[in-house]
Amino acid sequence: MKKVLVTGGCGFIGSNFVRMLLEYTKIDVVNLDLLTYAGNPDNLKDLEGNERYAFVQGDIADKKIVLNALDGVDTVFHFAAESHVDNSINDADPFIRTNVTGTKNMVQCAMESDVERFVHVSTDEVYGSVENGSSTEKDLLKPRNPYSASKAASDLIALSYCTTFGFDVVVTRSSNNYGPYQYPEKVIPLFVTNLLESKKVPVYGTGKNIRDWLYVTDNCRGILTAGQKGIKGEIYNIGGGNEVQNIDLTKKIISAIDMNEEMIKYVEDRKGHDLRYSLDSSKIMGLGWKPEMNFEQGLKKTIEWYKANEWWWKSLKK
């Protein structure tokens, strides 16, 4: 692995992945990002002038742009996606175009460009709500909202190029990520920044929904592990092992910012709100990966980052 293309590299997980590659490996990186509202150049402002880094602004659904970006690339890490569930409920069209059509174009162009491996980055939400136990890579896909349905479709499209054409595709599915540079529409940065602005935090329904939290750099290491050691055509779950009810997460954030529970505002539940996600990550652990960030430490580190970087998020919230 000498030169990789990262799609969506100005997004939350993508930017952390790009930074990790440039800091801890000798791999050259091309970042292809359309710079929609969640694609923020400020996420990689510190990399300006790095000789191993190149940025291309463009649409993953545009074949000409993608083929040009793939010049000399041996591996693709495909992060680019529309990812906010609420937005998909309001309008699914951008999710179908980017997540489904865009992924089809990416994997087609990568195969035509003789790329050695295509790593497709997905989500635990494709498994749907998990009442008991943990999802394994062999479980049926049961997405319950337009976002997760579009991601399930993109997984199957990517994998079809492996089974049909023999193209080397690997899929990762991670649990909820958190950490620096996460757009403040997501629950942790939204709640942290709201509280820093003395605004209440909106909790859906009763707040009993459960999510498994994974620090973003742990996920980035897992994705790289799958890219380097994963088996062609296989899927790898990447979970944090930190299952927390939304209301308990809310109280942890409020406590960390020295406020009280009067800052909680219960709102109407999200349509089709999945109760619980949980991943069995034993398969990727077999490749030598494991999460390293303790949840309490990771949450504290994340809150401190948002406190110290108001310049980054205040303009986004306006």
C-alpha cells in the first residue's frame, strides 16, 4: 500500500483517517471530497503543504473526476456518504444518489483502474434494531430508515463486484463514532456545543435507545487493519464495546460540563427509531485489532476538544 484514495476525506471519520495515515505511515494520500455541508476543509487545515497529501474537489458519482483521482492509486478507502438519519427521513434522494449511485461509480472506476483493493466503509445500522445479543457479519440486513437502507444497498453493490468480477473488495461496519471534527448535527457534538452555548439538549422519546460508542481513531485503525490484513470479499464489524442508553450519555455530558439535568428537553421520538445496535467484533480482533480508548476518557477528551476549538464549530452552527 503506497498511494491511496480516500473519498470523503474532509468529513469526520475520513479526516481523522487521512491524518492518521500521514502521521503514522509512509502512505501517500489523495482526498476526493465534494465539500457538501459536512465536508469541511478546516478538518485538514493542519495538512496544508504536506507533500504526501493531495486534495481533489469532486463528486464520487462523476466518472471522469473519479478516474483522474485514481491515477497511480493502489487502494481505495471509501468513506464518502450522506449519513444523518434525520435528513434521510426528510429527503432520501441525496442518500440514494451519493450512497448507492456514488458507490457503484466508485467501485466500477476502481476496478477499471486496476486498483488492488477497495475498502468500503459502512455502518452497524444496516443490521437494524438488535433486541438481544450482538450482530455478526453473517446476520441478515434489516435497515429501517432511508439512510441505513442506502448503506445496505451500497454494501451489496460493492460486494457484488467481488462475487461477479473477482474484484478485491472488503467491507467494514462500525458502531457510533465520536471524537474531534464531528459535525455538530450528531448527538455528542450537538449536545456538547449546545451546553457550551447554554442551550438545552434535545433527547428523543424516553432516551432509552442504546448505542455502542467507538472513538474515531480506534475505528480508523480498524479500517486500516481491514485494508491491510482483511480477506478479499469479507465484512468486518468494528465495535467499541461501550453500550450506553442515550439518556445516560446525555447525563454524562451534562455532568462533565458542570450543568444540571434541567438542560434536558425531551422531544418527539424519531420515526422508526432503532432501539439498540450492538456489534460482535471478534472477527477483526482476529486480525490483531482491538479498541484502545476507554469511553470515559474518550468522552472527556472529546468534550475538551470542542471547548478548545470554538472557532471550528461556531461558524458551522450558524
